[in-house]
Amino acid sequence: MAVVSGGTTLIDNGTLDAAVPTGSLTLLSTQTASASATISFTSGIDSTYDKYVFKFYNIHPATDNQYFAFNVSIDGGSNYNIAKTTTYFWSYHDEADTATTLEYRTAEDLAQGTGFQQISTSLGTDNDQCMSGQLSLYSPSSTTFVKHFISENNNMSAANFSIRNMMAGYANTTSAINAVQFKMASGNIDSGVIKLYGVA
């Protein structure tokens, strides 16, 4: 038996000890949008896993130039109003190869705001415009610490920009988070799939 970087234990044949978490994903639920005002996950988020991942597949708005957002609940989805502090930055490149940037976005962050946190930017309604990516939520059932989250995705904007969105922050509550809701800033989620995974 050997111990490698970070204290990870290997058994004699070089494989991981069975007690070491491997980060394997367990699919808990799948929801498909179809002109949906919101998509809410009100079950499956509990103390079973220390990390939960929402994966987004081709999220498409019904209304042009909208952003995709989320909020969390501590009462099973009766209210989505937990204070959050976040940081948000993006990089982009347009199809015409005339505009590029990498910048912090103060308009998209929150400082103890209770509203929905933006995940993507200016989604378009053209058939080739959508967003894919993920949101990770850490230790949502902790009653000791705040709840950290990280989102990363790429979206095709209404102005034909490829936009890489990166957001992170924490929900400032020591109560257990047990529900998460997604929606557009305005209008419905025309189509798309969201899968919820637990991470072992």
C-alpha cells in the first residue's frame, strides 16, 4: 500500500482504495423544457451527496436576447430568495472575427442579492443559438457553512457571439438547500434539457 499526493491511498496493485471517492456521477433526475416558465428541482437534493451537478443541454429561450438564471430554496421550493454573493466574468468572440474580450462583469454579479443569479448572457432565439454547460452545488445539506456554487457554460448570443460565461459564489445561509429553480430573465424556456447528478 502506498500514499501519493494529497494523502490518496493506493493498494498494492496500483488501484485506488475502495474508500477513496472517485467523483463518479449518479443521474438523479432529468427535466425537459417545452415552453416552460421555470424548471424546478424540488427533490433529490439532500445529504446523500456532498456535491450536486446540473448539466444543461441546448437551453433555448422563447424570447430573444435573454439570460438564463437560477435561485435556491431552503423550504422545498416555496420560496427562492436566498441571499447570494457572486463573481462573474466572460470571454467572447464573434463569428465575423471583429470583436473579442475577457472581462469581469459587475452588472451580472450579486452582493447579498436575493434575486436570481445570471448564468448565461443574451441568448438568441435563432435555431443555432442556445446554451450548454453546468452548475455545481457543494454540500447543500450542511447546517454549519454557507453553500458554494460554480457555473461554467458557453452560449451562442443573439448577436452571433460565442460567449464563455464563468460564475461562482455562495448562498449565504447555514440552512440546508433542498430545491433549485431555473428560468429565463423574461419569457419561457423554449426547449432544452437539464440533468441533475449526485457526485460520489
